Amino acid sequence: MKFRSILCPVDFSPLSRAALRCALSLRRRFGGRVAVLFVNDPILLAATNAASRGRRRFVDRTETELARFVKQASRGAAQLEDIDLLVSVGNPAEEILRQVKRSHSDLVVMGSHGLGRLQRVFFGSTTEQVLRNAPVPVLAIPSSAASRSDAGFDQVTRVIAPIDLAGEWQPDAVRAARIARALEAHLVLVHVLVPVQSPPWFRSGANEKRRIEKATAALERVATRLFPDRPTLSTNVVAGDPAHEIARLARRRGALVVMALRGTAGVWGLRRGAVAYRVLAHTATPVLALPRRRIGGPFAARVRRAVGAMLTARDRAEMAGIDAMLSIGARRKPLKP
């Protein structure tokens, strides 16, 4: 998977400067073009109309400052003729999504705002709206990247790919593998088992251990079957909150989290984009959120055959966290009619 048309929305903040450096780094790696977009507030523009030719001067100044911002972010290395500078007016999220379609972008690179250390999601923010509605992958850069001088994709050594084994996860694994191969990085397939809510008097430690062991064995068998020619691959199965566990695994520098957006179904159990955005609240690692997509053709058939051969019905139940519930029910004696 290579990105040839990259859209990078900016707001002149240090975080958007870090996002722009990542976009330019990807352009150096994959080629193609980068479009830098700034969205003016319509209320601010309306206020400039009070002055004679105030609106035109304001727009001209915005374009000049945008060009200067790009030069500073690239440390003078970028040639402006190779970068599209775009200025629009309106709601930022709507303008970003409109520009994605207009310029046929295949990737959006942008910073995440308003999270900090608070462990909650600020819904309604521009990044969250784009995550929920973008038809293309969105690379969200966390706020911690603003203070780093080496923000970019030259240092990515591990691609962490969370997959939902209870749902249709094959496209997620395939796309993550393509990205890891393009970045020449180690691929880590991760499955998070959501803890089973059992009564306090029931000891579920042994069941939890069995769930992890069996899910790990099944995931390793499938990974070996799907990617037999990829030596730089490993698997990891953990139990806990998906966002917390994904962020914990991505703590080391050089990691990139690649994950599919979710609907209300599946292990994540949250509305589309919510888990990806929560990961940003807990980690300093960029998150590449992929829109949900099915794969077709001969490779899809190969994937389905491999999964069907490797996973039994019991494997699926265990990896979805259902087996612990079933084991509790099995210990109960049936009621007499």
C-alpha cells in the first residue's frame, strides 16, 4: 500500500507542523504529492469585510503565511511548486472531507487536539469527525509529537495491527501487512480479549489464562498460513480494555498503530472511530485509522480458505471471549421441569 495523494490540514499550531513533517516524510518515501489545507473561519472573514478590501487582504495574508509555514516545517527542504497550498472557508471537518473527494486523496494526515492526559474522548472535535466520516485512511498525530524534532516516518520500526478476531478481521491484517512491508517495519498482529464480567464469587483467572493461550495458538496458526513468506511478524494476545492495551503495546518509540475503524458491533463495542481516538489519548504513537473495507478477488478467496481451515467454531468462540461465559453455564445443573 502506497500513498500517492496526501492531504494535510493545518492550523499553524506546533502539532500541525509535526503532522506536516510526517506528510512530507511519507511523500519522500512513496513519491506523489502533498496538499496542505487551511480552513478559514467564516465568522472571522465576515468581520474583515468591515474594513475596505479587508477580506481580500486577509485571504492574501493567509496564503502567504501558509507558504511560510510549509517552508519552516520542512526546514527549507520542500519545494513549494511540488506542494499544493489550499485555503478554504467553512467548517474544518466538512472542508477536509470535501477536499478529500475533490483532490482524490488516498490519505489524510492531521494532528489530534484537545486530549492531553485526560482519559476521555472529546467528541465533536475536527479529528474525531474526520475519523468517523473519511472514506480514506487517516493518520492522526498525537499532541506529544509537537515537541519532537524528529517527527516523521523515517524511524518507524514496528507496525502494531489490532484485529478483531470475533468479526471480519482478514482485510485488517492484509492492509496492515502491506503498510508494514512498504515501511520495511516489523508487523505485530494484536488481538485484545475483552474481560468477561463474572460475579465476584467466581474465580475466572484460570479461564482467562486458557482463553489467552488458545487465542494465541489460533492466531499464530492463521498468521503463519496467511503470511508464510514474512519473517518479520509476531503475534500478541492480551486481555483488557482495547484502547488501553493497544496504547500500552505502542509505548516504545518507532511504533505505528494501524487499525480499522469500527461501528457499534464487534469487540471494540464503540461507535466508529472511538477506539482509534481513545488510543491517541493514551499514547505518543501515531495512529493510522483505516476505513472499514472488504477485500475481493483471488486473495480474498485464499484468506477465507485459510481461516476456514485454521479456525474451528470453538476457536472463534474463545477468541471472542464467549468460552468463559459458556464454561460458567456448563457448571450449572439444569433446572428440573
